[in-house]
Amino acid sequence: MTAKLTHNQMLVFNLLKTEKAPLSAYEILDRLHEKGLKAPLQVYRALKKLI
């Protein structure tokens, strides 16, 4: 990725890199809740930037 990523985008990106199977937005939220993601909209925004 050449664009600078936000903190949330980087969290989502790094999680997806390590997974062997696809994750839903709510699965991503569950796994990253302790790192600061609190709402599904945060995950959806990060995913939108990454695609």
C-alpha cells in the first residue's frame, strides 16, 4: 500500500494479513475491540479505504 493509513486502517489491515479465512466486519470488531475499535462503522470505513 502506498497511501498512508490511519491507526484503525492499519489495525484492520494487519489483522486481515494474518488470517487464513475471510472475516466479517463484526468478527473484525470483536478481535480489535481491545485495541480501540468500538463501532462497526469504524471497521466499515477502514475496509472501504483498503479496497
